[in-house]
Amino acid sequence: MTKALILIDIQQGFDDPFWGPRNNLDAEDNAAKLLSAFRAQGLFVFHVKHISTETGSPLTGAGAAFKDMVQPDAGEKIIEKSVNSAFIGTDLEHSLRALKITDLTICGLTTPHCVSTTTRMAANLGFRVTLAHDACAAFARNGDTSWSNAPAMTPKQIHDSAIHQIHGEFATARDTDAILAAL
């Protein structure tokens, strides 16, 4: 069994007010704890970076840079994408298979978009996935209800809903402390 950590889109652009309020202000710190532990164990680490193709997106230029607490080390693979899944249009699956990785721990931003999509695809591709739910976050912007008469969801509701939809079928949702204890 070979394990890897996949950190998704933990980028400067998510500090932009464009996204609105968010839940889980500790998400990046928890991701940094996971990163430190995976490095200490000599396990594989993959950093995913979203390079937006949308005009005016905060995830371009300086906003595309990784946040300081999760900066890649030499030898850690960086995957650049411009869609929700880290598997589409990238060599992520090939890289994981070449390293004989079977078990993934996934965390990052945002829970209902790139984290969820990458988690679902990873499971569909046959990887065993643990989702570090407290190392992920959602934003108010993730809950656009302009298409319906539904009331807006809070960032916590958006996050929790996304986790509930993933847990059990696509991944096992666990908190950072439980993941660290099992490493």
C-alpha cells in the first residue's frame, strides 16, 4: 500500500473578497499539518494548482500562487489544471499509477467544487480515498441560488452537504487528527 497526499488549490487567490465569507478558517493550517506529517513519513505529496481561464478570476497571476504554509518542496509534484478535476487534462493519474499509489488523502479548496470533483474521480479510478474534511473549506460564492427560489446556504452548510455526498461512496471523511493518528 502506497499513500499520497493531494493538496488541492490552496492558493492566494482564495483570500480575495470575491469568494465571500467561508467556513473552517483552520483548513489551511490542518492541510499544513498533514503536509508536514506526510513529508516526515517520506510519503508522496502532490500539489494541485488551479490556473483559471476566466477573465478577472482571483486564481490567475499572483492569486495562482500557493499559500505559504503549503509551499511545495523540491521533488514534490505540481499539477496545474483549469477545470474542477485534478485528473482532467493532467498527468495526475499516470503519476500516481507509476508510483504504485493506492491510497489518497485529499484536502483543499473548495469543498463542493475541485475537492469534491477530484475525490469522486479518484474513487471512480479505483483509488482508496480519505477526505480530510477539516482541511477543506467552502465559500458563500459556492452557494449561488440565483437559479431557484431556494434560500442561500451558509458556507458551513455548503461544506457539510458536499462532505455528506462524498462520504461513504467516494471517500471516508476523517478529521486531521484521526488521519495523523493512523499514519
